Amino acid sequence: MRIKNNPRIFYLACGLLAEGDKRYDHNDSEIAALAKKIQKASQEVSLDADIIQWFNLAKTGQVDANPYWPRGHAMLMAVVFTEEGTDLDIDQFIEFLESINMQDPIGPEEFREWIGRLPEILTYAETLFRTFWKEYCEIMFARTSSWMPQIEASRLPLKEFFGKSAPNLVLAPNLFASPFAADFVRIPNDDTVTMIACKPDVESMLHEALHSEIAKYRDKIIAFGEEHSLAAFADAEKMQELGYMQTVDDDPAYTSHIIEECFVRALSATLAGGGEGRLQSHINCGFTGLPTIADYFEEHRPKAANLGDFIDTTLKGMTATQ
């Protein structure tokens, strides 16, 4: 993994702070102080109301625990699809969001119009917040040495599972992100996976690398979801609270997405050596089927090359429990 400090992610994060975003780690004194400084500066100048409204529209309120889901994440992911903040292939970006089942709760046409303004927003945000970029970089660079043990620890499980087909991982830090959230971007026909997070940890890095690999077998998972309920994998009410479902009904589209997420979480936690403690934290979030998937993983120890067979075996085993 390499670290790529992206100023455009920083400028958008500053815009969210100006709008009122408080998801950063308040126990991180350096980041909390800088966040307050940025928010204070934003209050002391006359911000373009239209620009602030754009950032305000990132807060859809779909999920109580994270009112910025999914737009507050999608806008940062879109930066990876831009070239120096000037162009955004909206069709390509929306195709990527569809591939990871990130659906806008307001509607596709409104989302397209909203995200289409990204280059304009980036230009304005850079003008407004670039005076804080140097201080932000100093904080970030001072932390890179402490991140290296986690980055190094991820190499062995990545090699174990992927072999020579391991993706190139890039960390694009967002120090204002929630410490409990990470996003990934993989542009079509590119073997680079960009992870957007406040810091790296082994499980999160594996999690983001596994997403696109498990997605190759989505047809198997969708077919399962059309015939079986979610009960063996997750708590439907908690999935609704987290924004993975709109209702607690077994909609095949949501069911397959959640089952795919269960595979990603189970494999990343197990490969990272997180043990029962990490599995329990996922269970507490509603992903109740993870221990069973983890048991199958330990029994079969699949690699990327035979992942499809492992998914078949696990789904059949999970079917027998329903």
C-alpha cells in the first residue's frame, strides 16, 4: 500500500465541516482543533449560500448514526474519478456506485444533477480552504510512521489470499472521517483500490480489497437472495438502521447486498486475525451470520482463485440452517 494525500478530498471534507459535519474523532486533539478552526473561519466569511446548500444536500438523514450516508461518502469517492478536479465521468461513476449497490435515497436524477456540480464545488472549496492545507499536511505526515506497522501487517494476508493477483492498495487519508468508516474506489480496468479513511488498519484494508473480488460472484449471491431469506445472515431491523435496507422485508436486491457484505466482513476479519472479538463487534451491528462464514473459511481456507467454489459451499451450508 502507498499513501496518496489528495487535496481535493481535504477541500470537500472542509466544506462538510463548514456545513456542520461532526463525524471526526473528537478525542483526536489535533484534528478537533483544526476542525474547529476551519468551522470558525467559515462562519467569519460570507460563504456562497448556493455552495453551502450543495454540501447540506449531502446530509440525507437516511441513517441516524450517520446522516451523511450515502452522499457524504459518494462525493469523496467521486474525487478519485476526477482528473485534477476538472472532469467527472458521471456515467462511469454512477456505474461504479451501482456495482457496489450504493443507492441514492433521494433519486437517481437528482443525484446526477447534484454530483455533476463537483468540479465547480472543488474550485470554490479550494479557494476558501487552501490556507489550511499546509497545517493539515503537517499533521498527516507526522502520523505516517505510526501507520506503517498496520500497512506492513496487511501484506502477508493479502499475499496469502490473492497471490500475484493482489490489487494495488492506495490510502487517501481523510483525517476528518469517522474512525468507524472507510470507503473504497476501484475504477474499471484498473487494479488499484483506493481506500478513503482517517487511518489504515489491517481489517479495513483487507475489507476494501475484498469488495471487488467478492463482487465477481454476485450472480451466485443474487440467485441465493431470490430464493432465501436474510435470517441466517443478518438482523433485518439493524440492517435498516444502518441503511442497508429501506424496509425489513426480504427485498432480493437488499438481501444480496447484505449477504455480500457479510462475506466481505467475515473474510477480512478472519484474514486479519481479529478473532472472536472482531466477529462479535460485527454481530453487534447486526451481521449475525459472520461466525458461520468464518468457520467455513477456516475449514476451507479459500484463495481468490477458488473463491467462487467457497461461496457456493457456504451458501449451501447456510441454506441448510434455514
